[in-house]
Amino acid sequence: MKYIIGLLTSVCLLFTGCGNGEKKSPVNLQHALSLIDSVNVNGEQLYYIAIYADYPDYKPVPAKGEGIACVDDAGRFMEVLETEIIQSGNRALLPIAKGLTKFLLHMCRDDGRWYNFIDEDGQINTTHVNSRADFGWWAVRGLRGLAAAHVILKEFPAETELLKQVDQRLKISLLLMHADLAKYPQKITGEFGEKPAWLIKSAPDVNSELLLVLCKLQRYGDFDYKEEIQKIAEGLVGFQFRQEEHLLNGMYFCWENIWHDWGANQPTSLLEAFKITGDSTFYKSVQTWADNFVPFLISNNLPREIILNKDGSYRLMALPQIAYGINALYSGMGMLADLSGESRYQKNADRIFDWFNGINLARERMYLPKSGVTFDGINENGEINRNSGAESTIEGLLAVQARLRFGL
């Protein structure tokens, strides 16, 4: 514990303007790093990022019935570190990235399935409904983290052994997607016509995050997933609602007849797939989303969820709103603006990002640049939830990093 406190103290100097030869980060990691801690498991020091941190002192608090940390958050924070280490050159963050990588490896079983939560004593929570060994939500988040670890560790020749462990676990876990992909090109009949039958758990949102993993590994690693990228991207397009005169034209279903903003990374992942495959179908699909559905969302103050009925009627849920959902919207819109160079897309990307700056139903800033805090959301009553746990903190940072990367 003394070691990690000393390490984080020295690393935090990078984000307060003090110099030790390292580059100062363009984003504020101060709050995120305050959530980092470690636990010793079988003689190995595993780093984690605390799930919850409550206002006003933001000291980490346990998640009742869950644990102190989860794969969901560690995987995404690895992407924050990837940008910081590789793009911004903040190499002092490598020990934290390595510790989180070891945590992720610990949470993935030898058969490629993942647990999610870990307890204070280092024991894995194997019984919680969101932590049982599976290849679903927390698995794809863990894989996002290991893909980021692959990119980071390739830059450090001394980390060859850890890189080897990461690559082996990626290959083993990703084998599990083939049981569903083997159904390609079968279709199933649903309320809105025929839909692809080959997506994991028939969940487009989960598959959008898996597609992000595959695209990153295809770009940066010693992997060949081009065929899988093509099939999953086709599957996501197959779950897009297309009806030209309808207000929801271009919406991507996330689960059954529901769209929700959290985890709705279909636009971002389809654009990544387009860059790899050159298949214009994926680009045009995102354009349809951006030209029709995004303006609808903006005109309705970025609602959280929409349920579409077979007769074309729909029910909109405005609140609660969270950074996780807003970042998914912003990432897709920002990437399209960057790729196309079109001002109309940039305008809408700016409007979505401004949720963090106070253009929201609560009329308050959600991301605080001076501390790195991103509030946990806007509650059902329209009031700010001023807690700032790992997920909101990470998603806020990812959005800011994307904005810098897109140059918007």
C-alpha cells in the first residue's frame, strides 16, 4: 500500500503542472488516479479502480453485494491510459497500466470466460448476477482493456513476458465468439422483420464493444480478425431501424425493440470497421444515423432510452442521464465529423459534448477540468448526482480525449 501511494503521488505531479521530465497530461487524471488502489493475490500486486466515490470528499466506497472493483471499469480505464502513454507520452503511467493488466488477466478464466467483481480480500465474486463467468458485457470490457494493454506493452521491449500473457488470453477468449458467428448469414424473424442471427447473445450493444476490440487488434496487433469484423459489422447494420418518414429512422436497436444510449457504440465501431474493410455500407449506415436519429435526440435533450412499438409508436425515457451514454453518442458523432470534415456533423458533435459543459437538463457542468471529476449523472428528478465513481470519471475522460484527438 505504501508503494502505490508513493507511486501515485509522483504520477499526480504530472497532472498539477510540476515537472520531473515527463510530459504534462492534456487531461486531468487527478481524480481518476485517486481511485486507484491495489490488492495482493497469490503474491501478485493487482491494481484496480474503485467502483464508487461519494461526494463531497470522493473517498472510494464499497459497492454493496458487488465488491471493490470490476472488470467493466478497469477495461475502460486501460483505454484512457493507452491514450496517455502512447499519444501523450506519459510513460510514468506504465506501472499502473501493468497492475491493471494483471487484474484483468486474473479475472479471465482459462476457458476465456470472465468474472466481473473482486472483493476487498482479493476473492473473486462468482455469484453476483453481473459477475458470473460469462462471455458478455464484462467480457468485452475486459477484452477492451487487454487490447489497450497490447498496444501499450508493444512499446516497451522489457514487457515481452506480460505482453505474451495478454495475447494468449485475448486469443483464448475471442475463440468464444465463433459459436455465434458460425450462424452467419442466418436470419431470425422479429417484430421489425428479419434480423441477423449471428451476434453474441443477440445483443447489438455488446457486439458493438466487441467490434471495437477486434478493430483495434486488427490495426495494431499481430492478429487477423478481418473476417469477424466484416460479419459483426454487417450484423450491427442489420439491427438498424430504417423507415425514411419515421422520426427514429437510423436508430440502432441495442436490445430487442429498445435503444439506450449507454454502450450504444454501433456508430463508432462501424466507422472503425469501415476504415479496415473499406465497406461503404458501414459508413452510409452511420450517416443515416447522424442525419436522422441524432437530430431527433438533440431536439429531445439527449434522452436515455427509447422503446419502439411494432405499430411505430414509441416511448421516450428522458432521465437519468450518465456520462457513459453521452460519450457513446459523442464518440460516434465526433468520429464521423472527423472522417467527413462536414460542418453539420461537427456542429452536432459539439452539441452532444456540451452536455459535459452544462448544456443539459440540470444546467450544470458535469465534467470539472480542474479536478478531473465527472459527476455520476442527472437523476430522474433532474438534479445532479454529485458522486463521481469510476465509470463516470472514465467516460468523461474518454470523451475529452476523443475531443482532443478529433480536434473539434
